[in-house]
Amino acid sequence: MKKLIIIISLFLAINSINPVLEAQSPKPRAGFTITVTAENAGEGWIYISRRQNGSMADIDSAKITVFPIVLKGKQDVPEMLYLRVTGSNSLVPVFTENSEITVSTDFEDPSLTKVSGSSAHKEYDSYLEGLKTVTSDKEAILKDWKAAQKDGDKEKLSALEIKYDQLDSVENAYNRNYVLSHSSSFVTPYIIRRSMFYTLELADLKKLYSSLNSAVLQSVYALDLKDKIAVLEKVDIGQKFTDIVMPDVNDNTIKLSDFTGKGVILVDFWASWCGPCRRENPNVVKIYNEFHDKGFDIVGVSFDTDGKSWKEAIEKDGLVWHQMSDLKGWNSKAAELYGVASIPHTMLIGKDGTILAKNLRGEELKAKLEEILK
């Protein structure tokens, strides 16, 4: 009943949002100015930056003296930029367009941020308002989950995980409805890329992308989605695998193709720091032991950055199969080749090199192997 009420309230919230950035591209302006007033900013520098290739690229900066401080730049289309200061990990998001924008914030509590002068950010705030109940409930569950984990209360942990998954479903429904009803908004491709991409199947991703207005397709997030779709199409189920070439644990160069063609291969994308990956490893070991002599093998592809942690996890979890990693984390070549955006992620390759399935785990993986190797 509570879940139904939340869903209804979220959908009502969506319908109450007036799309601000509709149909047409924003009128050309000389650029943007962001006038910032901030608490707890320290005595270093303040920057306005964009996310670029896994790091922050600075657009403008200023020495922190007396607020307000003005930062400037130019946007081809609206984009989420971030205010940050020296010595702090806090990022203050500002959906920026070429206009005069005013920001009031606190770098110790960015949730206190208030932005005016950007119609894009106003719409983004409205989107977040519709998720307020879900976000609050998720934060409460995470707090309780950490306490239950500390106490070793497995029954409570399981119950909390079920509740969290239910809230995930509500949030996914809200996002999907928002995206489909705001196809002319520059906020929409940002939502798809940042909040939905990790849970969407290729067919759903292509459907949402095709629903976007032509002007919105110029968004950096829409252009990125286009590139990601092209990658995922190349490695979709039914396609031939793309080779991966990387060092193994002994720093010898190996290739995925070294192990294909002899049987069924599971490519397991994981990392030592990935909790869900480590929790799944005992199941993978069990399946490996059961089916290895029948023509089943595994190649682990790690998104680690620290070689020692990677090797220790392999030994501790008893992963006796082939392992490779370029130790570049999310900048791994494998992530680029296969469009992997979250882990654990698996891919099953047939003897002929065809991708048979993705993200099969536990009983589903076992059933598929029994079908193939019977």
C-alpha cells in the first residue's frame, strides 16, 4: 500500500512539472556568469568545472577573497557543471546555460544550495522534488543497513535490501515517465545518462534515445548516449565477441581469444573493491567447479587500480581461472570495448565466439550451462 501511494504521488509530481526547456535550442548569448556566495569555502581557490574523461576539467577559477565571486564561461547547450573549492571533495552541481546565474551554497552541506537565473537548473530542481520522498526513504534504509551490517543481523539486512529494491523500482518508474514526457528538455538526456543507463537494456536505451527532440540531441549527454549505444550494439547478444588484450597477474600479455573456441567462456567483469562482486564470487567458484570438466571456463577482467589488492582478492576468494587487468579502473580498455558501466557484469560466449547471454548469475547461469553443455 505504501509503495502504491509513493508511486501515485511521484507520478502526480511529474505531471505538475512544467517543462521549461521545450522544443527549441536556447537563444545564443555571449556566455554565462555565475555569481557565487558560499559558506565554508576555505581560503584557496574556487572553480567551475565539467566532468570529462573521469576527472574535472576547469572552465574558470578565482582566488577566494571576498564573496560574491563571479565565474564565467560559455555553453553550446545547457550542461551540468560543478562548483568546487581547494581542499574539499564537495561538488555543488549547477545546471548551467548561457545566462546570468546566482548561486548560494555551503561547501560543508551542498544540499543547502540555491540556484537562480538558469531555467535548466529550475527544471532539474523540479525533477528532484518529485524524487524527494524516495530519496529520503533510501537514505534512511542505508543508515539502518549499515547499523544492521555492523551488528551482523542478516535477517534485517535481507529485509532492508528488499525495501531498497522496491524503492529502486519506484525511482525507475518515475525516471522513465519523466523522460518520456519531457522529450524536449535538456535535463532529460542527463537523467538517462546519469540515473538510468546502468539499469537499461539496449532496446530500452535506444527507445528512450529515439524519443528525444532533435535540439536536445546536441546535448553532451545525448551525444555520449549515441556513442554508448553504438558500442553496445557491437557487443549485443548474438554478435561475435570483441577481443580483449591485457596483462595477467604475472604481467604477461594475454588475450580473451586465447581461451575461446574450446568451450563456453564466462567473461566476468569485477574488482576487488566491488562488494557485490565479492559476494557473488563463492557462487561463481561453485559453478566453475561443477562445469569446468564439461567444457566451461572463465576469464576474469578486473577494474582494479591496485595490483596488490587485485591479487589478494583472487587468492582469498579462490578464483583459480584466468585473470586479466590493465589496472586502470573505470578507464579500463575493457570497459570501453564492452560499454560496461557497472559491475558485477558477465558475458557468456559460445564455442563459435558468439555472445550467448549477459549478466547471468547463480541458478540462471547454472540452468543456461546445463542447457548448452548437456
